[in-house]
Amino acid sequence: KQEVTQIPAALSVPEGENLVLNCSFTDSAIYNLQWFRQDPGKGLTSLLLIQSSQREQTSGRLNASLDKSSGRSTLYIAASQPGDSATYLCAVRGGETSYDKVIFGPGTSLSVIP
Amino acid sequence: DAGITQSPRYKITETGRQVTLMCHQTWSHSYMFWYRQDLGHGLRLIYYSAAADITDKGEVPDGYVVSRSKTENFPLTLESATRSQTSVYFCASSEKETQYFGPGTRLLVL
């Protein structure tokens, strides 16, 4: 059974620092991996989606990498800002047509201190 | 307004009562989903729908019923609410692979 973990559970950094969030999954047979952001009391917003054939995706100050063989993905945030404070979740999709195999990690709560 | 909306945003009910959570999207996305989010369990898929009149179970479907008579609506019904169904419920929709989430419904079952 696919299990997704995220380390650390919480992170507090000063503004301007570069940081890395980690996502690990136990079954490397994935279709894609997606990173989401969740603000308190709100829904999830998609940040980046990486297909299983890709190694990384970039959007602005965000860069996500994928290493299927080791079951890892990282989300790199450059020059962090207070507005980046939120919970970041990764989600792994196991099959091309099977939405019931989308497994979410527990999230990393990020605080960026001005 | 365009997007995906959920109602009510907050709901308190008692055990044994029937509760329906509503989800509406304006994009005409084919796929719609219901998740619950709980501390210690993260987000778990309850039901999903690939199109109108097509629904399928997710990871935790017991105690829930869904329907999809129209593409834009995907209501979730708790037939007889239990305390274990206290949670935050999120609806999502997608056309291709990116999912778009609603703001959530906080449900408390007393």
C-alpha cells in the first residue's frame, strides 16, 4: 500500500532564506506527483505537477524535483517571503486512470518570519 | 462567480441525522471528488465521479452517498451521521490532471 510522508512536519525560517521541503513515498510505481499549498481555513491550491517521466518542474521561485527510484520529491523555495507561510502537501497518483490511488502526505507547515 | 464552491461552510449536527454537503463548479470539469481532512490522517478520498451519472468509491466511502445528476453538482450525503464523521470536507474538480479545490465544509457531529 502506498504511503506518503513529509519531513519536517513544521518549519520556521527567517525571510529571504532558501528552503527545501521533502516528500517520500513507498511505491515507486507512480503516475505523477503534485505539490499543493493550503492556507489556514482554505482549500488546496496546486503549485506544481511532475509526471513520472520528468525529473523537475519550475514555477517562479518554486522548483520541484522527482526521483522515482528512491521514492523522493523535494520542493525548493527560493528567497522565502512571509506570504509563503502555509502548509505544503504532496500527493502521489498511482495509476493513469485511477483517481482512487491519489495519496496525500500529511503536509509541512511553513512559517516565514519577517 | 466562476470556480468551485461548497455549502454550507460550517455545519453542526447530531448523531443519526442525515446531512448533505453541496459542491458546485462552473468550469464543466468532467471529474469531481470528495475528500475529508483529519489530523493524523491527512486528506483521504471518499468518492469521485468521472462524469454525470458515473461515480466510484475512494479510500473511505462507508457511511457516505453521492450522486451526480448534473455535471456541475456533486452532493455528498451522510445518511446517518456519526461522531467519527466530524471532519473538514473538501470538494475538488479537474479536467485533466490538476485538481482545483473548494474552500471546504467544517462538519461537527455531536
